[in-house]
Amino acid sequence: MAPAEQYPPRRHVHRDLRLALEHAADGSGRAWLPVTTEVLTEGGGVRAGVLAVLVDVLAAGLALRAVSPDWVATADLTLHLTGAPLGDAGGTEKDHGEAGEIEARARVLRRGRTTVVCEVEVLDASGSPAGIGTMTFAVLARRDGNPAAGTPPGGFPRVSLAVDGSGLRGPVLDELGITVTDAASGEVRVPLADFVRNSLGSLQGGVLATLACVSAEEAIGAACGTRVDAVDLHVTYLAAAREGPAHATAEVLAAESDWGCARVDVLDGPGGRLAAIARVTAAATSPRADPVRT
Amino acid sequence: MKRLHDGSLGTDVSRFVRVAMREVGDWESGEVRLEADCPADDHLLGPGGGIRAGALLTMVDNVGGMSAGLAALPDAWVVSTSMMLRSSHVAAPGVLHLSSHVVRAGRNSMVTDVRVVGGDGTPLASGVLSSAVLTPEGGAPEWDRPISLRYGPEEAEDLPRLLDWIGIETRRTDAGAVATAELTDALRNPWGILHGGVTATIVDAAGEAAVRGLTGSEAATADCMLHYLAPGRVGPVQATASVLGHRPDGHLVRIEVHDLGAERLFATAITTVREVGVEEPS
């Protein structure tokens, strides 16, 4: 595992998604995700799980800033997509705010003694509202080994998490190592590698959310008889997934012709400790008629 | 805080939804599991003839909150901080069965998983309640364990509709809709603040009104993600709803809830609202 002071390591999901962050002086922030084919579903939309990674990185940074020098742990994450398309691949990270990037805008709604609540708006590549999310963080007393958050009081201008050579080398689910072992039951798993760890060494919250999305999509898709993509998720984090692999199973709660809902349990390691529970709604999408070129 | 030694009191809100709950877990070893029956009668119905989401959320808050509170004993109790409910099928009138268990009992917070099943065993809804652990003035309530409680009258005859009982008024706006209610003593929880289920019902009403205004169709809240940011203490309470978009599973609505008397935002919610029929002309 990479030492805390070197987090994230050169090869890490945050870097290879080429995320960029900006914190404003008033405690709000923005983040960007370049839209490439590697993060798209077959239907042409950006994967909800990838958006969860974006939202998590942005909101966690704001929460850390709000509680500094203490630390935070994600308690829950919700993401609600409006169903509008989320943009075309082909943009580059040079296109600040222009077509080709998803933008997230976050603010702290409440800074309490034991929790911080953040709200995040997601805008599509054209700048139109595409979703909204909230995250709740538990405030933790700072421990030795926590990386230095080090956010300047006045915030910082846009900075990219990418380094030389960063970038996905294939579909994001392959890069994360997510594999499907049984679609009908939503059985999926992800190994715990440095690529997907958070600063405390456990499975990164947005990656766990991605695992839950895939689990639900597989199970709901099998029940509905059509491809579906996650459009709404709620993840409650119960325990850090430190052992790996993390594995998920889904119970389909509703299956209509073009959407469904599932409860997902995410377990950690051979012992199967319950790491998170999720509820995911997924809806049918059609494959793009015109394949996107990068 | 009220001491509920004999379980015959409860809040006015829990008496209105007529929750009967019993403890079924191995409480002596720390396991907290409750089962509850809620006769979902006419006074709890919403548009389309199913049980109103606000009523379901109130049941979840009652049962899930009791579970979390029991897990916090003997020195503390809880207050709800967030509640999520996903409905899979319309809850038709009849007896609803709820089961809850605490999936995480922390020093500062509790997480309770709640399931709602119809009288025929059909899964109707699935929810998660998060609670903050607090120490009440005067100490935590005392309960005879395992608990067995029945709130409210035996019969639901002559009970007003839920929205009427709370006193919720809705109106359309250019951006969507607002729902408003006075914060009366009957709507407070044992902490003296607005009951979480009442907040959820006001959210429910606002979201439905926004979609009804947009579509001209009757609409019913199906899913809800609600965050309680601060206590509602003064009133009146106003929920402002705006429709964000439409998906195959319904319309996505964002709602902010303000305590107008305290001049602050105290809750936010995202709901999914589904059209259930043509609006009757008024």
C-alpha cells in the first residue's frame, strides 16, 4: 500500500480519470471529469459509478476543509441523475468548462459536531443540470498516518490530479478490476489494489458505489430483460473495506419493462463483513447509433 | 423528554399512524430487531389509492427510530438525521408489516435497515434510517425489554386524512410548488421538535403538488431521500419543490424545507414522483 504522504499513487483511479479540482474561498468547490469512451456505458451516458467517484472526491475535500485538522469518513452517498444524456466523448481536459467535461459543484450544507453534509450538483458537458447528490461524512479525530489535507484557507484554483502518463487504458470497469460472476444475482467483485484504495487504505467510497451500481445493473437487467444503467443510488457505508476483495450481491425489489430497483449488499473479504448497503434504481438505455470517436 | 414506562403514550404522530411494534431480536446480547404492524387505513391513503409516502416514511421513522434508540441505551437516545425509502410496489390499504434491525451501532450514530411488506407478503418498500446519538436532559428513556408497544386507537374511524390532520396547504408556483404547515404541539416528537415523519409528509405533499402542476396528472411520491439538517422548532414550516427532470421511474424533484419562524433551512430532500392518473377538476 502506498504511504499516506504519497496518496494518491501515480497509478490511481483519481489520476487516471484525470479529475480536476478547485476550492473557493467561501468553502464551496468544483470538480471536472473529462468524458472519454472509457467511462461511458453502452447507452452513451457517463457511468453513475464514475460520477460517484467525482462527487466523492469533491465533497470529501470540502468536508475535510470544514473539519480540519480532524478527518472524515464517508457515512453515505446519494446520487440522483435526471436522466438527461451526459455528454459526448471527444473532449479533452484542456476544454475547461466546454463540451467534453462533466462538472460537479459542491457546497457544505451543514457542519455539525459529528457530521458534515454536502450537496453536489452535476452538470453535463453542455453545462445543463444532469443530477444532484448529497454526501454525509462522520467527523473523526485526527490520527497519526492521516495524510495532511493542507488546503490553503483561501482555497486553490483548478488543479488536475493527473500526472504524466495518467489516463484510462481501457473501459473503466476493467481498469478498476470489477468482474461479474453471476448476473442474475448481481454477484460482482473488485480486488483491493492500490489503484482503488482511499487515503486510509480501504476501498475508495466512489469505487464501492461503482461496484454497487454494477451489481444492481446486472441483476435488474436480467430481471427486466434489457440493458439498464444506474440513474439513482443511495449508499450507506457501514465499515471500511480493508481486506478485499469486495463483493456485492443484489436483491431485485422491482422490475418493470424499462426500469427496476435493487438492494445491494457489499461485503468485504473472505469473511464477508458487511461494508455497505445500497439501493440502486436503473433504467433502460439504448446503445448509441453513432459510436463516439476520441 | 417524556418517560414512556408503560408504552401507552407515544407522540400524537405515532398514535395517528397507529403503529404496534414488538422487539424480536436477542436484545440481551445487543441485537436490536423490531417488527411492527401498521393498519394502513383510509386516513393514510394518497393519490392513486395507495398508502401515502409520508405515512410510510412516518412508520419507518417511528419503527427505525425506536430500533436505533434501543441500541443507544442505556445512556443515550437518538434523533433522526436522514431517511431513505424506495418503494417497489404501491402499498394498498391493509395491514403493513415492518421489520427493522440496526446494522451499525456506533458511538455517535446508528444505521437502521427497514423493510415494509404487505399483508400478502409482497415487498413494498425498503429504507434506511440514520440517527445521531444524543444524551437527553434528564437521561435516556427507560423501557421494559423486550418492548411491546401499541400506539393509537383500536379503530381508525373518523380520523381525518393525514395531510388535513397535519394542516398542510399546497400551492403551485412558477418554479414548482410549496407546501406549508403550522408547527403545532401535536406535531412534535419527544425532543420537542418537529416530528421527522411530519417533515417527510410535508416533503411528500410538496413534491406531488409540483408534479401535479407540471403534468396535470395526479401524482404520488414513490421514493424519498431526506436529510434533516437542523431541528424544526418554531414554524410555520414551508417546503419548496422544483422538478429537476423525468426518468422512466418518475419525475425527480428537489425540495428544501424551511422553518420560517427560525429563518433557516432545516431539511432537504430528493423525491421520485410518479403520475398515477388524471387530476380531477376542482
